Amino acid sequence: MRFITDRKRAVGLGAAHAGTEHHWYMIVSSVALIGLIPLFVIIFGSTLGKPYEEVVATFSRPFPAVVTLLTIWVGLMHFRHGAQMMIEDYARGVTRKILLIAMICISYTAMAAGLYAIVRIAI
């Protein structure tokens, strides 16, 4: 005799068995970006049109460098997870695998390039 109902066995198991993890990450990264994007726009906007030396001086300070690094990292990870969910929902077969690999490579390459550029300026 089974005492566990069908509903109890199915609770927490979505179609991919990991949907809550993706959803939770997207919520946390969205909240982080709510604070980071305005700070980044203010910092980046203040450097537009200024000479190269002033831009380097701005991003050599710790606060603008850290805000920019966090914005790049959190923003591109948010992009990666969102694009992954979209591809998993709408693509099938080999196309799905190719799109996932390409999207992950592009997002990590863009993240590495952005982080390297800011670290190089900051040091």
C-alpha cells in the first residue's frame, strides 16, 4: 500500500526538473541589476565625450571599476540564463544543441573580454 500520493511525488519536478533553480537565479539577478544598471549608467554616462586620460582615471578608482565589473558579470549571466530558457523552450534536436553551445560561448567570451578590459584599465 502506497501512502505517498501522485501529487506528492510530482511536487517540485517540472518538465526539466530544474525550473525552480533557473527561476530563482533570474529573480536574484534581476534584483541585482535593478541597482547596478542605474549606477552603471551614471558612471558610464559621466565618461562619455571625455578624453581618454579622464576615462582611465575614472575607471581606475575602485567604486566605478567594481560597479562596472559586477554589471558586466551579472548582466551577461542573466542574458545567458534567459537565452538558454528561450532556446530550450522553442528549439528542438540538433539546432537546440548548436544554439545552446553558441550562446554559451558568446556570452562567456563577451564576459571575459569585458572583465579583462576593466581589470586592465583598473590596474
